[in-house]
Amino acid sequence: MNPADEAALRTSVENRAQTGTELARGAIVNTVALVAANLRGIFTFLIARLLGTSTLGTFGIAWSTTDLFSKLGIFGMDTSTIALVSARQAEGDTRGSRALLRRAVTFGLLFSVATALFGILGFQLIGDRFGLPPDVVRSTSLMLLAIPGIALYRISNGVSRGMKVMKHDLYSKGFTETFGTILALLVAIAIGLRDIAPVVAVLFGTGAGGLMAYMLARRLFSDGGGINAAAGAKPSILRFSAPIAIYSLLNLLIMRMDVLLLGFIGPSVGVTMATVGIFVASVEVAGGMRKVRQAFDPMFTPIIARQSAVQDRAGMEQSFAQLARWVLAAQLPLMGVLCLSGGIGLRIFGPGFEAGASWVALLAIAHATNSFVGLAETVIMIQRPMLNLINSGGTVVLQFGASLLLIPSLGATGAALGMVLAYVTQGVLRYLELRFLFKWNWPWGALARPALAFAIAFTIALPLRLLIDGWQGELASGLTFLAAYVGAWKVIGLEESDRVVLRQLWSGRRRKRRLQEDDAA
């Protein structure tokens, strides 16, 4: 490349890197919040260690049911508020954003209370018909009371994310809910509430986290703000949220269906509640794969919404390609470690949990597929949200049918295979829609480096896993894989645009440090 072409390329990359830097900064904050929130894994660990596998299985069914029902109460407003607030702020309509917070919280609490009452009555009526143990019916009925707190947290945090304030999630869920839940569990066990201690802990933690999220979101509008006279008419929040609510419910049903179906129909085909508990622990370990995408989504949504509003298709494609590369580079090592060494993570929960190592590997593949191809969900949501509804609806039907066939013959392995089938199918649908309906070029070239690094590292580590039995083989193959993955990246090197983003982040840090030193002087 001649010097003139090289200079032109560098200028182009520098100009386009601003969005990438914005994505990276938001992702860093979100990653810290997710790391703190993942400390809730201690909560699951304590249930397994202090209360046993059967109690963990009961909790898993109750929480999966509550999480699913909460989507009815939230009504998609945890996601729609990000796009709607971002659009209002782009037009200077701060007063409109504040009004949207009030309306969203009001609707969310009303819907949540109604959903909780409906769910409690319904579960009391149908629990016996499904042959569920009384402990499962009681725990689930009580845990449904957590839905208003869950809705308050998610809606309020959606508004904060729409304002591009990512640290609120760290304070509300990362610290308040996580540590509140753990502390409440220990107190409940200490005073003798063993059977319902996890439920009491969730009620306290979600309530505290919801209140914290709402107070933080309100503070963003404490100075009043004005309204842009040029701001056009905005869609009703309920009308805008309706398709998002439906496909969010379907997406969560896909994510929770493995535990729910295993808990509901498993006992009739010989699956014990202890096995359900081990499967819940496997879901907890593999669920970390979802956090990779969650670190970027809150920042990606307002950026892609802004680019869509000005019809910057090239910018949208570039943001998508760059983010897809980052997500793939972060999730592939996690997937490799879980596939090779998942049993080590399960052994932490107690003796016998290592039996779920194969389930961890299958679930890791499923969640990695969803996290990566799921980035297209955000693009489709902004431009044609009804397509997400169609995708999720078809996937639910497929997973439900496959699970009904696989669980009776394969037990928990059948539930995990149903999850893999669901997410692979959903990923294929989203790829086809971006390629043929939106006329996007899938960024295969941008993904080559992380894919190559993973292939090299996994090829080196896999023989160790096959040749060495037990936890020693898992540990050796996992460490070898990580070392080889880092070494492969050293040889392959970063994309030029990623180097620019890192330089901008580093220069911003140094500039901030100099300003702090000047202020101190």
C-alpha cells in the first residue's frame, strides 16, 4: 500500500472509531456491573451447599417461572425505554424522557401486580394437576411476589441506559440486589426459614434493587430540563413495547424452557428433583456466556437506534461488525473453557455435581450461539421488530416439540439438546433475514481472527482432555487452551480499527488523570 492510500485509510479508520470507542467505554462499565452481578452465583452456591440439591432444584423451577412471568409485567418496557429515551435525548427532549420514566414505571407496576396475582392463583390451581411437589407449588407462589421489584429495576435501568448511564446497573443489581439477596438468605437460614429461605432472599433482593434503580433513574432528571419544540410526535410506549414484550417473553421462554419442562415433566419419566438441581447448577455455570453480549447490548442499542434514525446504514453495518468481533473474541475462550473444564465449576457446588459436565458443554454452545447471532436481534428490533416475534414464535414451537421428544428418553441431556437446537435455529433465521431482507453483508472477514485463534487453541488443548481423566485433565486442558488462545492472538494481531479504539481509550484515560492531577494541585 502506498503512503497516500495508507494515510487515507488511517484517516477513515480514525473518523469511524468514535462509535467504536463509545461502544467500548460503555462495555467496560457494563462488564464491571455484570461481574458484580455474577457474584449472585454465590447465592446459588450457598443454596446447593447449605440446603442441598433438591432445594436447589425447587428454587430453579420457582425462579424460572417467576422470571418468565415477569416479562408479562414488564411488557417490553425494559428494552423499549432504551430506544425511546435515546431518541428523545437526541432531540433535547429531557422533559419527555422524564415523563416516559413515570409512565413506564406506572404501567409496569400495575401490570406486575396483576401478573403476580394471576400467577399465584393459576399455580395454586394447576400445581396438583401437574403432579408438582407441594414445596415447588408453595415456593413458586411466594416468589411470584417478586415480580413488581423485578419490573421496577429493569424498567428504571432501561431509562438509565437510554441516557447512556451504564453505572446505575452496577449500583442497583450489581451491589444492592446481589449482596442484599445473599445477606437475606443467610439471615433466613439462621432464623429457621430453611425451606423458603431462597424465596425470602429473592423477595428482599429484588425489592431493594428495584428501589435503588428507580431512585438513580429519577436523579437523572432532577434538574428539570426542557423540551425541544422541533421534536416530532413519538409512538405510544405501550404500542411500541407490545411486539418487544411478546418476543421478549418468547425469548425468555426459550431460555427457561429447559428447566421448566425438566421440572414439570421430568418426575413423570424418572427425573428426580436432585437431578433437576444439578441441571440448575449447570445452567448457572453455562449462563455466564450470556453475560458477554449483555456487556455490550445496553450501549449498542442507543447507538444503533441513533444511526438508524439518520439512515446511516454504513455506520450500522460497521458498528455491528466491530461489536460482533469483540463479542466473538470474548465468548469463544469462555465456551472453550466450559467445554473442556466445565466439571471443575460444578464440583464447587458439592459432591456429585460433576455429573452435569456434559450439560454444561451443551448449554455453553447454545448460549454462545445465541449471544453472537443475537446481536442481529437489536438491529431487527430497531427497524422491523415484528420479525423478532416471528423468529421467537417459531423457535419456541420447535424447542417445545423437540424437548417433549428428547426429555423422556434422554432426561436432562434431552433438555440441553433442545436448547442447542432452539438457539441454532434462531441464529440461522436472523442471519437469513439480515442477509436477504435487509441486504446486509454478513461480516465474515471481521470474524476471522477470533475464529482462527479459537481453532488453534482448541486443537492444542483437546488431546489433553481426551488423554487425562478426572479433574486433572479438565484443569490441564483448560489452562492450555487459555494460554494457546492468548498466544494465538499475539501472533495474529488486532484489527487496525481495534487498535485505534484502544489508543483513544488510553489517551482518554491519560487526559482524565492529568485533569485530576491539575485539580489536586
